[in-house]
Amino acid sequence: MLRVETGHRFRHGDRIPRRGVVQLGLAGIASVGLTDFLRAKTLSQAAGFQEKDTSMILVWLQGGPSQLDTYDMKPNAPAEIRGFWKPIQTNVPGIEICEHLPLQAKRADKFTLIRSFHHQFTGHEAADHLVLTGHPGISGKKESLTSLRSVPY
């Protein structure tokens, strides 16, 4: 028998609080593929594969400054496309970012800029949803991450 402690006592007919439902859902999701995950991990270790420590921070500036004003400046573009600010050189040869980001320019060797991402959506909400979740949803279209194309910068 599985018992999930939610910190509350319930009588028959009482509603389960949202936190209890989330705990139950997470417990179910975590247990579905656990045996397959552990089996795959054991097999990979037996085959000599080593895990690599990686981490990532996604900076999602919903409603923030445009990429044309920060990290993907187009100084040679026509005036109606390029931003107001000037690019400065980073500590990585060939990469320039906005003049208002000098501390990040000094640490450009510590992060990666992805400038080749492309999708077929025309609205920000549908594209944001797809990029953050990997699933279409808001627009109702059938696209997925596999339909996204990476185009050369």
C-alpha cells in the first residue's frame, strides 16, 4: 500500500488539496520509468561509459530586451533593423555583444550563444511554449521539436 503524507487528515468526501495531488502525480511519474532508467544506467556503467557533469542555465527574458540589442547585434544591418547601441568585443575572438554588457563580455568564454535556432511560428506565445516544453500547445499545431530547423548563422 502506498501512503503519501500530505500533512492533513481527510475524511471520506473531503477534497484533497492541490499540493497532495501534485505529490501523488510526481510519485507516479517518478516510478513509471525508474526500473528502465536504473537498468540503462547499470548497463552503461558496465560498458565503461562515464557520466559527464554538465549544467545549464537558460536565461529566458520574456518581454525583456531584444536579442538585436543584446547578444545578436546586427551593426551592418539597415537602420530600421539594427539597435541603438554599439557592439563591443568579448574575450572570445569574433564575438561581439552590446556595449552595456561589459562584465559579460569579459566572461564570454564561460557561456554559449545559440544564434541558429529557427521555428515556424509567427506568434511569441506558441513559439515560447514549444521551446520551453518541447510540445506544441497554444496554437494547436502539430509541430514538435523535430520540426524545428537549425539554420546557419
